[in-house]
Amino acid sequence: MSKLRRSMLFVPGSNAAMLSNSFIYRPDALMFDLEDSVAVTEKDTARLLVFHALQLPMYREIETVVRVNPLNSAYGKLDVEAMVRAGVDVIRLPKTDSAEDILEMERHILEVERSCGRKEGSTRMMAAIESAMGVINAPEIAKASPRLIGIALGAEDYVRDLRTERSPEGIELMFARCSILQAARAAGIAAFDTVYSNANNEEGFIHEAEHIKQLGFDGKSLINPRQIDLLHNVFAPTRKEVGNARLIIEAAENAAQQGLGVVSLNGKMVDAPIIERARWVLQRAEASGIRQ
Ligand SMILES: CC(C)(COP(=O)(O)OP(=O)(O)OC[C@H]1O[C@@H](n2cnc3c(N)ncnc32)[C@H](O)[C@@H]1OP(=O)(O)O)[C@@H](O)C(=O)NCCC(=O)NCCSC(=O)C[C@@](O)(CC(=O)O)C(=O)O
Ligand SMILES: [Mg+2]
């Protein structure tokens, strides 16, 4: 079963208090940020703080992602050098506009891996798409490197680029979400949704989480620990879904014994894709529990 990456909690890299205890919230991944949540005057301090946080034993037990600054900024290369040396699991490249951005990042990561003796290819990558150009190039971006675990939408920057703003229904994000999802699936990698920026609006958050789960996303970036359980609950299958999946597997096993590829379960067709989905529901229930 592929690794669970439902929740990825952004932690501002310049906030020493948050860095020291963010593991207690147990998201699927922690995403230390060196980019937009860090003031220009704090960039060097944040890099040092995150470097040290990555040495802490508690961060060895959880997947760590660091969002670095773009390589064409004054900080990007220094960020990558420090984070690869620190042993981060995944580097998140923000504002990815083209496959060339990925290739450039890959070249730089490889150089650092070689110079510090880290296994070549062991640093994984994630690309955040945050512009119209990035959305148009999503299929090439998603296929650009075997290091990529997934691509993600960065909606706050994206709506700025489109010259609009986010609405509760998210109609302005529909094209980008579908494009990113299609590109990710065609490349065989994960698709991650963007942050919901109001930590106090639980209802709005759940509405958005249900929407992106229905579209097919694997998970979502988060800004606040209170959003973690809400998201995990949305992603957990319901008791009814689990019960139904068990019946489908049972029916499929009986059908296989009789040499049949398709059978009926209470009038509903059960064939290969339906069986595969049922297995996926059971795996998900085992990994994430059943919806509360
Ligand atoms: C939103 C808010 C200010 C609310 O503050 P509040 O004070 O109301 O929070 P409370 O709930 O009261 O905190 C209760 C306890 O949790 C602790 N706690 C809170 N948040 C924590 C956390 N994140 N990590 C660890 N610990 C945390 C806190 O320290 C306290 O601990 P304690 O005192 O011990 O009880 C706060 O959460 C926060 O700063 N979030 C991170 C924001 C951030 O990273 N932005 C950048 C990424 S987005 C972006 O760049 C756009 C994007 O690029 C995105 C894309 O690409 O998708 C695009 O373009 O769209
Ligand atoms: Mg952004």
C-alpha cells in the first residue's frame, strides 16, 4: 500500500516554539517552511533552526518535508544545501512553472548528495504549482523526475496570478485542481490540495476537504494542528463503506472460485475496478480507522 500522506502540516521555519513541538500533533508529514511564512530578515535564522530541528530524534519517526525558497532567489540554493545535508525526506519546490524548474532542482540536490555522501536519489521532491503557467505545464512537471512523490496546488498564489480570490465553493480552483490531479495520476504520483487559510472555520474546512477527497486528491496541506483530525476523519471510510467493501470482496472471491469475472451483488455489478476500489477502502480503513 502506498504511504499515507493525507495531512501535511506547514510549520513556519522561523518559529522556534512550533519547531520544537510540532511532532506532537502527528500529521502524516510535517512541512517546515523557509519560504512565504518567513520574513526576509529571518531567512538565515529559519534555515539554521530547521536544520537543527531535523536532527531531533522525534523528527526521525515522521516524514519531513521542507519548503525551500525558489532557486532563483538569494536563499534557494543555501536552503537546499542545508536541508539535504540535514537529511530531510522531501524538498518541496514552491512556484514551479515548468519541468525545467524541477530538473534544475534535481541537479542541485544531486550535487549536494554527492558532496555530503548522502545516497544519490534518496532526497525526494514535491512540486507546488501556484500559477497559470504551472497549471498549463502540470503534465510535464509531474513526469520530470523520478524523485517526485507528488505535485501540489498552492491556491493563494494561484488566485493572485488569476486576478481573483478564493470563494467558499472553490469554483475558481476547479480547473487547476482537475489539471493537477490528471497530471499526477497520468505520471503515477500523488496529488495534494492546497491550504484552507482560515484556521477557525471548521465547517468551511470540512466542506473543502470533502470536495477534494471526492475529486480524488491524496491529501492536503494544512496550516493549523486543529485541521489534522478533521481531515483524517473526512478521509477515513464510513462503517457502511467498509461493510460494503467486505461484501464485494466476498462476492468476488466466490465468483473467482466459479471462474466468473463479473457477478451481481444485490443487483449491482461487481467487476475488476469495483473489486480494486473495495480493496482500497479496506486498506484505508486499516490505516486510518473508521470515520467518527
Ligand atoms: C494560522 C495561524 C496563524 C493561527 O494561529 P493561532 O494562534 O490562531 O493558532 P492556535 O490554533 O491558537 O494554536 C494552538 C497551538 O498550536 C500551535 N500551532 C498553531 N499552528 C501551528 C503550526 N502550523 N505548526 C505547529 N504548531 C502550530 C500554536 O503555537 C499553539 O501552541 P501552544 O501555544 O503550545 O498551545 C497558525 O496556525 C500558523 O501560523 N500557521 C502556519 C501558517 C503557515 O505556515 N503559512 C505558510 C504556508 S501557507 C502558504 O504559504 C500559501 C501557499 O503557498 C500554500 C500552499 O502552497 O498550499 C499558497 O500559495 O496557497
Ligand atoms: Mg504559495
